[in-house]
Amino acid sequence: MNFEAVIGLEIHVEMKTKSKMFSRAPVTFGDAQNTAVLPLDMAFPGTMPVVNKQAVINAIRVSNALHMEIDRELWFDRKNYFYSDLPKGYQITQAKRPIGSNGWLDIEVDGVTKHVDIERLHMEEDTCMQHHLSDSTLLDYNRAGIPLIEIVTRPTIRSGAEAMKYVEKIRSIVTFADVSDGKMEEGSLRCDVNISLRPYGVAKLGTKCEIKNLNSIAAIEKAIEFEIKRQAQLLLSGQPVEQETRRYEEVKKETVLMRKKTDAVDYRYFVEPNLVPIKLSEAFIHDAIATCPELPDSKKARYITNFGLNDYDASILLLDKEVAAYFDRCVKLSSLSKLLANWITVDIAGYLNKTGKTIKDFSISPERLVALVTMIDKGQISNKQARQIFETMIEQGGEPRAIADKLGMMQISDEAVILGYIKETLDSNPQSIEDFKAGKDRAVGFLVGQIMKKTGGKINPGLTSKLLLEELKKR
């Protein structure tokens, strides 16, 4: 029997606001434990929450990017549960009225467009970090209260590959919108997966299992594909799939049981009494959307239409927000967009991958890269010479023109000068002229070689060949 996977994703995105969701404590990563906190974050009695305006703007921007209906009123609720990472015994979230609802996102999987339905996007606060020791648990409140948006799909995803592409696109949107840094390895973007199987053609959903806290794009696809096989094997052997919470073990490449699930937990939601509903004006919502940085789909269309890039090169540039920004700075200085894109996606990308650096660490400025590719375009240096200059610029710094002069690389591209060498060479090799007239094409190669020898290889070979043929036809 063949089974269809039914998959829904919950993505938690940590926003990179300056302060927390409901307090003025700073949002940080990697600081000493419990140094980025205020009394509210630690649930001290008498403290009162205040909504972070930038977090609301961010939520509106992402909701708009996901084609969602945006609620004109902000309502917050208490989600009551008792766990050590929530000292006050509840989390402030949006249960009944999320800021965004009924959205969608199209993704490309193996050349096919997949439409993913999105149920909701809501804001909430993060919990504190727990450090479990052998005999105790330590709590770090630096993370407590960091603003989150949670994006919940409807169960319209059918494979690990689709889930991976969806998460990639969400990460791209939130990073380009400057809502989050999207660093899954630091917990800035976390993903939970709900997955069940059913026979093809059957409408009723199967028993679902949840895979918690997947923290890499690759792990999402691998965890889902393993879970599909695991559940299929149970069903084919006549065993039921039990409702469970599982986690993915990277070393074993498999999901493992965390805990069994029974009935749904009653979180006893009710409206947060310390936050009155906030009306959002049309002007506020419009301004939040209008001031959003350019999103990846818009950038891609602009790269293809305005700069003549192909789909592949545009997509490679947009894999990293900072790389795209570097390209944008380059094309403001030069119209050589295709040549610049090629150098960024091939030579610079190769160097960054080899060294493990990011474009922020890259020492060659856009101005110097433009100067280098301009020299190539003008025929002043060859591609091979340009790569030598590129390596020197990385190792020692300096302007490309100065490096080329120092290494004796500048090509002779003045037509009058080149014609002088051509005439001198032809006068010295009358037999080659006769050979050319007799249809012997090798004569041209010989003559170009002689000219190159005279100039020490510094003459522009393409321009030389063109002018040589024109001169030969005159004789």
C-alpha cells in the first residue's frame, strides 16, 4: 500500500529588535548569563508589560510578504502552563486573534511550483534558556522575552523536499526584511514538524507525530523522510502509529521518542489583562509595509529585468542577504552587471567557501572589484591575469591597476599601436601573407604569435586578431 504524507510546519522566528517583546531589556546573543534582563523578564511581582512597536511592524511586514489578512487590532492572550523556563507560569501570546491569518507562499521544487497554505502568524515572547546539569538545572533569562513570530502552515506539504524549500523561503523573507538574522544554529529560527500518513485517496488524516526543534535546513528534510519511512513500516506491519513528540538525532540520522502524547493540553487561554487591545491605523500598517526593505522575489525580478541576469545567477546571489547587498553596491558603480555577477558567484563565492568566511569579512571592496572587471572589459588584462590580480588583492590589498602595472600585466589595446606591430610583422613575413591568400589559416596563428613575441605577450590578442585579418585582406 502506498501512503501520502501530510505535513504541517510551525516556524518560530526570533526577531532582532533592540529590546524584548514586553520589556526594555536588550536583545543579545552570546552575552554572559543573566546580564540582559530586567525584573519583568524574571517575573518579579508588580512589573507590567509594554508592547514592542518594532516587533509589531516586523510582524506586519512578514504577514504582508505571506499574503495574509492583517488584523486591525492587537489582542494578546495568556497561555498558562507551569514549566521551569516560564517563571511567571504563563506565556503572553496571540491565541484567538493572530495578527496575520489565511496566507500562502509558492515554492519551487524540482521545477514545479507548490502552493503552501498558511493558517496564521502570531507574536509571542520566548522562554528563558535552560542548562541541565547532572543534579540541577540553571536558568539564563537573557532569552526570556525576546520577541517571536510563529508561522503555522496548514497540512498542505507532502515531502521533506517541499518542507525544506518552504523553510528556506521563509528564512529568506525574514532575513531580507531585516526581521531576523535567520541563524538556525543560534536558535534564531526553529522549526517543529507535524507529520502523519494516510493511504492515497483517503481524506481522513492519520495519527500525527511531532518532531521538535529542528535547527538546520538539512535536518528538516532528513527528519521528515525518516519519519515517513518509520510510520509506513508500522502501518504495513499492522501496528498503529502512536501520537508522540519526537526529536531528530543527527548522529543516528533518525527520530527518537521524547514523550508520548495523550489528550491535548488545556492551556486555559484568556485575554491578557495587563495589555489592552491596541487599534492599528491604516496609516501605521501602510507605513510598516512601505518601509520594508526589498524582499527576495522583488530583488530577483529586478536582477533579471534590469541587469539581464539569468534565473540561476540571480538565485545564487540571493542565497545570502549580504552577498546581494554587495552586488547592489557594485551595480551602482558599473553597468557590467553580468560580469560582476559572475565574479561574485564564482570567484568570490569560491574563496569564501574555501576559507569559511562571509562576505562581511571579504577584504575587496565593491569599488575595487568594479575596477578589476572594468579592466577585463576594456581588454587591458586577460581573465587569467585578472585572477592573479584578484589573489594579490586578497593577500596584500591594493588597487587592481597598480598591481597590474607592478606585475607588468597591462595589455596594449591602442589600435594605432597594435597596427604598427601588425604592419611591421607582415613586412617581415611576406610568405605568411601568401599562405593566408592560399587559404592556409595557420598563417594567422603564426603571425599573431610573432606579434605576441614582439610585445612580450602584453598585446590584446582578440583585438590583434581582428585588426590582423583586416590588414591581411588589404594586401
